[in-house]
Amino acid sequence: MIRRQFGAIALAAATATILAACAREPVQPTIREVINQNASFSTLAQALDVAGVQALDETGPFTVFAPRNSAFAALPEGTVDTLLLPENRDQLTQILQLHVVPGTYTAADLVGRTSDLSTASGLNIIVDGFDGVNVGGVNVVQPDVQASNGIIHVVDGVILPPS
């Protein structure tokens, strides 16, 4: 009797160990999936769709300075609607690419120094890490949101190309 109980317990333990070993780790979402799943980024998600930007689904790694809806709302009235028009796709794409930097830069990499980062648009942006983190004239308000293909820093403004 004891032998049967021991055998049953041993079999259950072995089965549990095998199932645990076979269990998959949760898959971390891509940068694009994080943006699409967060209501605070609905304007950014719409802009990425209109511009046809697909790079944020790719392997990366990327650092994205992601403006919240409130950042887009702070632009002059009508700016977002104008940028979303098909004839302004190139301009929208350039603005969006200013928010993407190849490579991974955590807040710790940016704090306490001034950095000159090359963006996906080919233009450089200055990151001032001496009083918080300011990138291209906007502030990082939530750093280091992890994604499978890089990192997101939530910003309070939209980075615009130099005039």
C-alpha cells in the first residue's frame, strides 16, 4: 500500500517537473504591440498605421521616445489632422522616425550626460540627461518600458524636425 502511494506521488512529481520544464516563458510584446495595446498611445498607433511604419515590429533593438495622446493634443490645433492626410505621409514619417533610435538606450545610459543620438530619420537629436532626461526638447516622463525588440521612453511632447 505504501509502495503504491509512494509510486503515485513520485509519478505526480515527475509529471509536474516535466510540465514545468515544457512550459513556455511568457512572450514579451514588441514595441509596436505595447503601443497598440495602450490607450495612451492611440494617436501614435494611428500615426504609425497611416505612415506605414512597420520597423517597430522587427527585431531591433530600438529605443523609442513615444509621445502620449496628450503630447499630440498639445500641438497647434489641426496639426495632427493635417499630418494624417495621405499627401503628408512623408512629413509624418519623418516626424515619427525622429522618435526612433537604433539600439537600446536605458535611462541609466542617458542620465548625467549629453548624448547626440542618430535617429531612424537620419537626423540627430540631443539628449540632455542632467535634469531628468530631455530629448529633442521634450521630457521623458516614464522611462524604460521593456519590449522584446527594445525599450520605450514615454515623452510629454512630439519631437519636431528643425525648421
